Amino acid sequence: MFQELSFFQLLSKGGWTMIVLAGFSILSVAVMLERGWVFHRAEKGKADFLGRLKKTLRSGNISEAIELCEGSTTSLASIIKAGLHSFHHGEEAMGESMEKAAMKETLHLEKNLGIIGTTGSVTPFVGLFGTVIGIIRAFHDLSLSTGGGGPLVVANGIAEALVATASGLFVAVPAVIMFNYYTHRVNRMVSEMETTASEAMDMLIERKA
């Protein structure tokens, strides 16, 4: 039935809902790429940074530790730097500063993930809506046919309508997978940041004592 149609001609059979699905697809892919770059920067050189930071903290050189944090793009560096700036104001102030910085970094990492989640949740229904509209149109065409097209008219219409459902699932599945992956990655990164920040804080307190 559709053997001679090109890929784009086949997509056009889905009707106007294909435009909506294409918009969701482009937006979600853009967010996936942008978040992937953000996560890469947030963890780039983390192992080397931690090794140098611990060595610097053991020496008690706070100024050098702050400079080290400023030269790193990792999320952890921002949290440690906030604590170092409050080092001379006491343990409580240092803890509050690091907690606020951690919340800020968490929000930064989670930014725009809702777009991917929404894409995964909504696009199957958009595709289904397009299919329903297509089926209604197919039966309407059947009611108007006078040449005895019969089942062939309905079959063509329904086949075209199902393109919308297939397209909706095609957009939704990668979005759901990437949303779950990125959410898990954010949770892991936040947990690691909190643990490492706590260790760094303990080192500073011991050094101060």
C-alpha cells in the first residue's frame, strides 16, 4: 500500500499532528544534547580535581584551594568554593553555604529535563489523537463513496491514520529512555557531590581545630 512512498511522503499521511510531533522531537533532541554537554562539563576532570583538592586542603592553603575550585568546571568545585569562602565564619556558616550551593547546582543539572519528560508523556497521546481524527475521516469518506470502494476506502484511511500513532511512539520512546537516564544521572551526581562536600568539610574542620 505504501511501498512506493518516500519516507517524508509516508509521514505526511499522518496529517497536521505530524507537525506537532516534529516540534516535540526537535525540542527534546536539543535538550538531550544540551544536557549531555552540561553533564560532561560537570564531571570533566573530576578525579584530578579531587586529588589536587585533598592535597591542598591537607596543607591548609585555603586561598590555593579557592583558586583550584575557580579553575574547575565541575559542579563539585562550586560547592566546595562556597564552603571555603565561609570557612572563617564558622562550621555552621560553611555548612549553610555549601548546602545552598548544592541546591543551586542541583537545579542547574535538572534544568529543562521536564521538557524531555513531557515529550515522553504527551507525544503518544498526540499520535493517538491524530489516528482518531484519521479514522473519523476514513469513515466519513466511506459514507460519501458511491463507487463501492467499501473496505478498501476504510483500510487506506486507517492505515494512513496509524502513521500518527507510530510516529508518536517513535518520538516518545527515546524521550522516556533519556529522561530516566538523565534523572538517574542527576541523582547519582548529587549524591556524590554531597558525600565529597561533607568529606571536604570534615577535613577543613579538622585542620582548623
